[in-house]
Amino acid sequence: MNWFEPAVVGIRPINFPYKGGIDQFLSGAFERYRWPIKQIDLVTPQGVESISAYSSFYENAVLLGKLSDGIQSCLNAGPAEPGELAGWARVIMQWGGVFTRPGNGAWLDKMADNLDDYFKRALPALIADDSQDLMEVVDLRSNAGTTKIHSLALPNFVIYDSRVAAALAWFVKSWAETSARAIPVHLRFGCMRANTKKRPLTPRTPDAQVFKYFSPSGKIREHRKHATWNRRANWIIEQMTKAPTVNATAERLPRIWSGREIEAALFMMGEDLTEALS
């Protein structure tokens, strides 16, 4: 945390290379944020919401605010209407480009009538400190698809997808090299392969032997593993939003981040580690 904080608040350069140049500071990666890659028209339970291709972070934030309000209102209003709750979950996945990914749409269709019960069990377990809580959710689904739903249904819960995982792992590796330390097990972030057919595959881990790939798409233990890494990412990023700024100087004032902004910067860094590993 002490090493990461100056990089996050902008006191220490990160000098992260990517195909278009170098992000000298984390703010450079954040400013590059663009999503989605094509226009999306979302049919929400309250009407159609659209977002243009390559919209900025702030344009996405407006849309995500509406989606978050929608699903949270639905969950907090008592027994949720199955169709309405499933509708919000569906458009969140569609925004993230994961609804048609293997299993996500089918899972949502299968769970549609039981989503309210599922979220009432799963959401508290995802933010609990005790890992035993996750063990008690026998039908837990935590992957790059559902993390987007969890992120908008819960406070201070980041989206843990392959890009964010790759960037966090890159930072941990950099910390270990700079500090001449071995990487402890609890910081060996689980990474996921890029969802692409391009060859060669886009690297989404800085070291596949240390930050191993896993696929949270089938067995329950893989979903629990994803949830565990998601929670650890939450802890780190939330702490960075509260980071003290004693390292600030007159020449380089600190940047105060929200968790979503840090996540967005990591998202852009983790898009492709090719240049960072060369």
C-alpha cells in the first residue's frame, strides 16, 4: 500500500508503455479510457438508454449511474419483480459486452425467477471479510460478467475482469522487483485470458507462472476464486481512495481518485501488456 499510493495519487511516475506511447502517470491511463467499441442501445425496464462508441469515462459514468440506481432500487424495494430485476442485470451485462459470452446469458435466463433470492444471499457474502461466507453460497457465480452486476449493485465494489486483474498483477510485479521481494501468495492476483480470437493472444498477465490464468466459467471453486480476488482488489482500491497525501509536493499535487476512476485506469493498462513485457 505504501508503495502503491504515490503511484496512484500521482507523486511517482508509473512509466507504463503501451502501443500508442507511455503513460507517465496513472492519470494518463485514465484519460485514455474509452468504452464501448461500438454504440450500444440498452432497453432498460425504464426505457432505452444509448451510449456512443468510444465514449469517455464521464459519459459512461452517467449511464452507469442510471443502471446502478435502477438495480439498487429494484433490490431495495422489497421482493423484486423477477422480470424487472433480470432486465437490469441483462442491460448491465450488455453494457459490459459480456451478455453473449459463454454461459452468461443462459445463466441469467435460468436464474430469472430466483434472482432476488440469489442476490440477497450472494451480495452480502461478496463484501464480507470472512471467506467462509463465500463457501456458503453454493450457487455463486462470480466472473467477468457478473462482477459488472455486483459492481453496480454494491458500494465500493470494483469490476474485476481480465484487464483490471492484469494491471493489478503488473503493479504487484513492479513492487516486488523494485523492493527486491518475493511476491506473497495473497498478492498473486488470479488472471484471466483475453476474450479474443486474435493470434497471438493478447497477454493479460505479467508472469503466467506467478499470476496464473484461471477460467471462472464452470466449477464453483473457480467462481469462489474470482470472488476472492475481486474482494482483495476492492480492499486495495478502496484504500487508495482514502490514501493520505503526505508525499505531495508543490511541484506535483496529488490526484484524489474515486474507486471507479482507478478501475478505469487499470482497465486501460490491462488491455494489452505486450509493450510492458517487451
